[in-house]
Amino acid sequence: MLAGIGSSDPPRPLMDKSERHSHSESAALHPGKEWRKIQRSAQEQETEGNEEGEGSNLERAEGWKVDGREMNTESDPNYSLVEGNLLINNPHVINHGGVYQCIATNTFGTVVSREAKVQFAFLQNFSRKSRNMVSVRAGQAVVLLCGPPPHYGEIKYSWVFNGQRGFLQQDARRFVSQRTGNLYVAKVEASDAGNYTCVVRNMMTNATVFSSPTPVVVRRDVVMGEYEPKIEVQFPDTLYVAKGSSVKLECFALGNPVPSISWRRADGNPLPGKIKINHASGVLEIPYFRPEDAGVYECMAENSRGRNVARGQLIFHNVEHLHWVQTLKDAHMAIDANLQWECKAIGKPRPTYRWLKNGQPLAVEGRIHVEAGRLTISKISLLDSGMYQCVSENEHGALYASAELKVVASPPDFTRHPVKKSTVIQRGGEVVLECRPHASPRATISWWRRGELLKDSRR
């Protein structure tokens, strides 16, 4: 009967770490501020052109790429573009999962948005292969393995005994680990004989699947004697916990008589009042973790034959979200000038940096040098023009800073600083005739008098 109960619903998309969709009808991706940056650059260029009396018709294009490959949104009816946003209707786990980026392009260059990861919550079915019978003596301990199928998203484990409608109740003698799904029985009794089925539920999709039953046979010819506790389920030796998060510590022991579980702090301080202890299931929960909650915690398992202790240290993990302390500014520079840009971000863990030019990784060679968040280009040329991005990232996310490098090329022009037509000087005095043409690259200066080239002399 159990084989017909299991069900696996269609996977549902999870948007990055900050955006999660609990339904599968559609998912929307937004270009972000990088597209607005290139829009501003285009608008500024249009304004400059209009001031100079030159009409400007800037073509702008926007597109998307997934897993580094440019997308053709028209080839898939599930995709549609709405004012630059990418809308995915009825996304499918095989066709639409991946890392998405918006690409914004105009005549001045290309920038890409931050990454948006689309993942799907799913839960596959258990193998229908029969499970081996487990034979155990009364008074002995037993561990039944769940072996969950492939899945993604938060899941919850339960067990069913002999096909009963309700789930197996946990108590001081029976424990279900939410880390492994395994069922632990501290001391087997004759009434424990029967079939055990592991039940896995995906909390995002509500899909539920059932394993094949594991038969348990209790031998009555020999009864297991008493023995001291053995802690079979324990929390890690070191655990980093972020501020404000909730942490659950599992601890369960096998033994005869059934061990009792208690908790304490190794430094002798009392447990905070907010801590929740489930004595029946051997779980300690610390909600809204704060720095004062950090320390070494001890789980003690005790019965009449002895005691055992498991220890683990909780370390307050102060996650500082990435933020810029120095970004980039547009640069308009002459040919052969030297460019230096620097971006700097703060975050924990310490971020790394990489650079993009027109949406592609910047090739570092010859004149181009990159050291962390500092970019240096010596003797720039017209080929260096374009949109540049500094990307700062760590395991918690990434920031993108964008700027345009416009390399100016123009012939010598005296319009801004004309040479004086005439200068009155006193005989025997000195005179300075200024020659300051606007030119890019820098112009070579020479002087002529009455058709002859002047050369350096004492005068």
C-alpha cells in the first residue's frame, strides 16, 4: 500500500539567496543598477552632442545570458522581455535553471548585471529496491538508515511503523535525526518488531516520498544486558553561527537502561532563558543567536551504568555584508595618458576582485596591470575605450561598480587658447608667447618666424 502513496510534485524555482518564489507560475529577473549606469552615460553623451549642435541617435540593446552563454529569448516561449525584465513563465527544472545576467549595450560599451541564480526545489523518488531485514536482540540498540533520494531545498524526515496512518512518535527511546533522516532506537523492545518506512517531505514543494519498508525482527532467545550510554548522534565540534539565525543541536544516546539527556554550558554559566530543549527528541535550539550565546556546550547522556559527554563550540560568525567604500568614476582621457582606477569594498569574509571590460573578463597583459581592486592602464589608446566594471565578491554575494573610459582623439586646435595676434614689449625686455593648443594625443610644438623654423638659442 505504501508504494502507491508517494508523490513528487513539479520542482519549484528558488531565486538566489534573497529572492525565493514559493509558486511555479513565473519568475521575474531584473537588470539592476548597471543598466541605469549605461543609460546615464548615453544620456550624458546625447546632451553633449546636442549642446554642440550635433544630433545623436544612440541605439540601445538589452539581452540576457545564462551560465555564461547569450540567450535567444525568442526561441523559448517561456521567456518574455518586459521593459528590460526577463519573465520566465512556468519555469522547468531542466530548461530554466542556471545563473542569469542582464547584458546592456549601446554605442559606448557593454555592462553586465549582478548574477541571479535560479534553482529548483525538488525531491526525487526512493529506489523501489527491497531493503534487507534487520535482526536485533531485545535490549539492544538499533539504527535504521533512511538514505534519502536526491533533493534540493529544506526537507523534513519522519518514519511510519507498520503502515500506520500517523508518524512514529519520538520519545526518550526513539529519535529521528533531521540531519541524516536515520531512526535511532536506544533500547529495542519486543513491540518494536515490524516494518519501518522512511518518509521525506520537501518543505518548499510539499512533495512527499516513501522508502521501501525495512523489516525489523526482535530475537527473544537472548536478552541484551545493561551497558553505559553511547552518544550516537552529536553536533559538530565547531559550529559557526551567524547573528540572528537559529541553531539546533542534536544529541541522542544508545544504552540500556535508556539514557537521559541533559544540557549545560562548559563555562558554568546558566543556559539562556530563550533556549528551547526538547527532552523527548534530544534537541537544543537557540533562536536569534547573539554574541553572548557563543561558547562550549555539553550534552550529557546518563543511565545507571554510567555517563557520556559530547562537546561542541558555537562561534559567533559576524557576517558583514559587502558594501563599497570606494567606487569608480567615468574618465575622459587623452591618448598616451595613464589611467588608474581603484575600487574598494568591505565585507566578511574579505572580498576578492576581478575586472570586466564591455561585459567580458579583462585581459591583463603588457600595458594593463591589475592588483586586487586597482586597475592601471599605461599609454592608453582608442582601443581601450569602453565600459569597465570592478566586481567585488565573497561567499555571500557580489557588488558591481561601473565606469566609462572615453579616450579622446582630436587634432591641434587653438580655439580655446588662441595665440595673441600682437604683443607690445620694451626693447631689451623679455616676452613669453603662449602656445597651448587643445590636442589628443599631445601636440608637438614648433615656432616659425618669417618662414623660418626657430631653433633653441641663448635668446
